[in-house]
Amino acid sequence: MTAVAPGLAGGPATRSSVGRRRGLRWAKASGPGFAVAVGVLVLLAATAVFAPLVAPSDPYAVVLSDSLAPPGPEHLLGADDSGRDVLSRLLYGARTSLVGPLAVVALSTLFGVAIGLLAGWRGGWVDAVLSRAQEVVFAFPGLLVAVLVVAVMGPGGVAPVLAMAIAYVPYVGRLVRSLVLQEKQRTYVAAYRVAGFSGFSVAVRHVLPNIAGIVLAQGVVNFGYALMDLAALSYLGLGVQPPTADWGAMVSDGQTAILEGALVQALAPAAVIVVTVVAFTVVGEGVADRLARRENVR
């Protein structure tokens, strides 16, 4: 009998290589745009983590003699009206600009999944009450809710995040509810019930994992929208406060410099916001399309 190497017998090495091959096939099947978008998001995440190491200078150092300095060897993207390096502020701004949407998506997904799972699984008056409550939240635009919360709690990073998380809960809740209603009709749910499993066990241990992929894809898309909304609040002065580096606040600070011919201060963070939102949207829709094709094949 021929001996089989451990790595070829289903060990960790094999599982790791299979996982890498599946990831590559997924990226190729989703098209070059998907791969580029993933690369952009990885680069942004790395930038946020290693900003202190890659930033060319202190993003908060005020050098009035360099006020509105054009792009050059000393300031690759120029300097703002306070003489602070724009590139360094962009790199540090990735931290606040990405952590806020991450918190929004995490909170909205946590509560949205709980509400949607309960409404879809229990049905009846529970579904009716939760659905009406979500419709009430839907009636108020997210930015309006954020303005009201900021008016009560004051501007900063916490109030807009809480407000946007509340505004995004119905999006996740209604999606989860519709998915749970579909899963309830599948034969495996009836089989588990006949076998004596409790409804809670079936819903949490079997139904929820089956819809997790689609919820994750929606969360990726919501991340881009949350980033855009929080950047808008920072632009209005309701979000992250100066001198903290934030992309939305940078656009607001740089709009007056446009009249003086210094375009980079405002256009650079605006371009980064657009690219980031597009990247998250492409990745989220790519994951959702892949899951839909796999579901159709199944």
C-alpha cells in the first residue's frame, strides 16, 4: 500500500491550500472589479492599522509657514490651511473614518439579526409589532435621526454612530425576516422539529448559519453607506471634531481653500471617500451574487 503524506490526507496543510484555491477561484469568478475592490479594502485596512509607521509626518503638527503649500517633495499632497501635511492626515483619517462605520454595522447587524430572526420565526403578533416598529424607524431619514441625537448628546464620534446604528437596524431586520420566512419552508426545518429539537435551537443553530452569508454581504454594503453618512455628518460639523483627522471633516476644512486654488486639501479626502464606498459596494454585491448563484445550483 502506498503511503500518503500527512499534508495530502486532509490535514491542516491540505485544508489551507484548498481554502486559498477556493478564494482565488471566487475572486476570478467574480471578475477583476471584485479583486480590485478587495485589494483596495485590504490596503485601507492596512493603512488604518499602520498609519503611525507610514505617515510621512505628524498629522497634527501646525506649521503656519507651510500654509496651503502645493504638492511637492516635502508634502506629497500639499498642506492644509494650518500647514498640516494632507497625506498624513489622510492616513490617520482612515482610522476614524473606518472605525465609525464598523461600529455602526456591528451594532445594527447584532440588533437587526435578533429582531428579524424573532419576527420571522415567531410570526403572529410578534412579527406584526416588530415590523410596525421598524416601519416607524424607516419613516425618519438616518441623517435626521443623527441630527436629533447629536442635538441631545452633543457632537463627537459616539452620538452619530449610535444614531446611524439605529437607522440601519430596520434594513438588516427586514432582510433577516424575509430570509427566515424562506428557510422555515425548507424540509430540514421540519425534520429537526419532528426530531424533537426546540424552536430556539433550530432557529439559532441551523437557520441562522444558513443565512449568515447573505447577512454578511449586506453588512459589507452597509459599511460603505455608513461611511458616507458619517462623513457627511463630520462635514456638517456634527461628527468627529477637529483637530482629529477625519475624511469628512477634511473636506469641510478644505472647501474654503478651493477658492485660493488649493484643490487637493478637499478633493483628496473626497476622492478617498468615493473610492472606499464604491469598493465596499462592489465587494458586498459580489459576495451576494456568488451566494445567490450557489443557492440556485443547490
